[in-house]
Amino acid sequence: MAYIRWTITILFWVLVAGFLHYTLPQTDIVRITDTYEKRQDFTNVNQYFWASPETEQQALSASRDVFFIQAFREDGEPMIYRNEDTGWGWPPYFKFDTANLQARASDLISKSNEANPTWVAIRHYGWRNEFISIYPNATSLKVVAGPDVRVIPWTSIIILIVLAVLFLAIFARWRRFKARRLDPVFDSEEDQMQPVDTYSNGIGARLRRWWRGKGD
């Protein structure tokens, strides 16, 4: 029973980590080389990684026009960002300035042969995956001194601290509730069933040990 409990626990935390990594803001230092608008096709696999359609007509369509920002990191690795409003939906970035952001990105384009390109810190959320055609969504950008500028993710740090405090508070309340209300019930049932060896050494005993975190 212990390996089942640990498997479920690991899977749960992997899902939580993946959700936070996708949702929390990240910042890349890049030079913008192009901005464009492209007709994007959506499938049943990747549609969940794009913004919700703004109109009923878009919702009924399998494609729509999307703004993109093309950029390169200092090491030459290409990075493509989509530029979509999040509106009032999830994640709660309340982004409504897609057109303005696209205009600012276009104004900061650097040519590949420029000696001193303009370096931009692009704040975004989401993942880049070439196989299912998903892109991180740019939420803001600002000019920085160079590619070596260190950007401290204060927003992510604060959110993670708040979530950790909430988790610890809920976990402490759960432990107290379990010790006061649930453990006495299991102990009472265990005392009543002890004369039955087949039960105390079988499934019932395994369930009780699993409940106490001592599964074998």
C-alpha cells in the first residue's frame, strides 16, 4: 500500500508543479526581430493552451488571427510568443492591451546585423511546444540595458510564499481534525475487530496502516 500512496502523492505534486510553472509569470531577455499576424488553426489537443475566443463566431471557428512576436535569445535560440488578451478568464492576468503591446514590440525590432541591438525583457506565461503548436503568451515588455540583466521574479516569489502559507495552514488544520475526529473512529473499529485474525492481518489492517502513513 505504501507504493500506491507515494505514487499518488508524487503524481499530485507533479501536476501542481506543472500547473504553477505554466501559470506563473516568467521573463526572457531577448531581441525582437519581427512581429506579425497569422491565421492559427486549433485542434482538440492544443486549443486549451490558447486564449478563449472573444466572439461567438470565433468560438465556432477552428481558426482565427493571432498576433505573434518573434525574438532571439543571446545564445541565438529563437523564441516565438503569441500575443492574446486574457480578459477576465484564466490565468487572471486581466490583459486587454494586445494591440498596444504589438505596437510597442514592432517599435523595438532589432535587425540581426545591428552592432547594438535593443534588448527587451518579455514577461509571459505558458510553454513553447513545437509538436502541438503552442506558444507562451506575452503579457508585457520593457527595454533593458543588456542580455545580462537579472530580473528577480518578485510576483512568482510572493505567490509561491502565499500558497505555501495557505498549504501549511490547511495541512495543520487537517492534521488536527484527523487526530481529533477520524483517528478515534479507526482506533475504535480496530479494537472491535481485533479478535478476528483474518481481518486484522488482512485488508482492514492494511487500510489502517495506510491511513496512518505506515503502509507496507
